[in-house]
Amino acid sequence: MPEGDSIWRAAARLHAALAGHPLTLSDLRTPRLATVDLTTRTTLEVVPRGKHLLTRLSAPGAGPAPGETAAAAGGTHPRDGLTLHSHLRMDGAWHIFPAGAKWRGGPAHEIRAVLGTETHTAVGYRLPVLELIRTADEAKVVGHLGPDLLGPDWDPDTAAANLAAAPERPLGEALLDQRNLAGIGNIYKCELCFLAQVTPWTPVGGIPPANLPRLAAAAHRLLVANTTGPYEHRNTTGSRRRGQELFVYGRARRPCLRCGTPVREAPQDSRPTYWCPHCQSGPTP
């Protein structure tokens, strides 16, 4: 499943390609949206919210006024504006192509959405969630989320309080719960537990309360640091050596980068989970 930083990158690419331009191509390939035509609208902005993508569209025939930002225009027409809400989950992806270029993101039957301007075409492949809602109603799909690690609402103290609200819950599960803090996926879950020196099965209540805001702040720093640079080289260690970008994730049976003990792997909530039995204390499967 994509992490918050990869969703942030996807939103930035979509925004750069579509924002401020009227749509000249609209093709939503899901039964409920098959007859919808968005070519009367202009893309105002594309914003991430946790692991959700919100493509905000103007009222029919409307766009930003001269000198007006896309964000301001979105607030000007909340009743008539629409938002195309998508979620990538495990396999979804948005690809950007120059207008007229051949699409290379998978077979045609996997395409779920096409949005085009005079210069670019955005093609959504294997999107398990695709719905069109009123922009004024966005809270119905993202209002349940906790503070966004890469959003303007980020607050480590609120995130820490959300985590602490269920002290019996394993830390790994609590970190993945987007209602606590939005943007952490399985990779960051494993890496953050390593940095906290506890196993992912450690109850949240077993962690000193003062450490939870620090853990939330560390999550924020890691995601922010990984919004730049090549996606395939996500880095939590600070090392530039190939194969040493992550402390434990994906390193089963390989030496821990700190102590040399073989990293272990076991499922947690159906996800492969990695930890160092020497550097991390607490319960294990």
C-alpha cells in the first residue's frame, strides 16, 4: 500500500499537469460514473489527504478568476464544485502523459479514469476507490482521518493523544490506523517501531507517554524528508549505500544495520512486519 509520501508526490504531479486548465477529456470507467462528463469544468487543485487524493473541479464552465489562486476559487464555488476522490490502496496508480502520447501504465481494461487537458493526460489504473462528490462534502470521505503527517493540520500532540486513547492496542496496528494519524503505511510502521526501540506488538500503553509525541514528530520528519528524491530510494537511515536505505523493512534474515543480529519477519494484521530482536524490546508473535 502506498505511504503518505508517495500519495503526496502523486498529488503534486497531478496538480502540475492539470491545475488551472479546463478539461478537454473526461472518461470515468466505473458503472456509476460512466455517463459523467467533466469537460465543462476546470481542475482547481489536486491535494492529498493522508492516503486519499482529492481532485477539485470548478463549477461548470468556471475556473479561477484573473489573479485568483486555484485554492481561492475552490472556496468560491463550494456548492457547485466537485471533487473526484480516489484511493490507490495496494495496486492503484495515476500516470501522467503528454497529450497524444501512448499510455503505458497497464492494459486498457485496468484503466478507471482519464482526465485530459490540451497539454497533458492523467490516466488512473486499477483504482479501487473512485467517486465524484460535492467539494463541500469532502468531510464525508476524509473527515474521519487523524492529523495528516504532510498536511496543514499536522499536530504531533493530537496524534499522540489519538494513539494513547487505546493503550492496549499494539503500536504497529495503532500507527497504521489512519484515524490516529494519516499517512503511515507498513514501511514506516516497521521503521518507526525500530527507531522507538520497541517491537510492533508492544502495547501503546507500554510506551512512556512522553515518547509518543516524539514518535509522531519522527514520523513527520521521515515523511517530509521523503517527499523529495527518487521514490524507489525511500530512505529512513540517512545512508547513501544501496541496500541500506531502510533499517528493518524488507531485511528478513539480513543483519541489522545497528547490531548485526538477523532481522526477523512475521505477519501483523496480515502485513509482513520486520523487527530486530536485539535492538527492539517487547512482545513478539
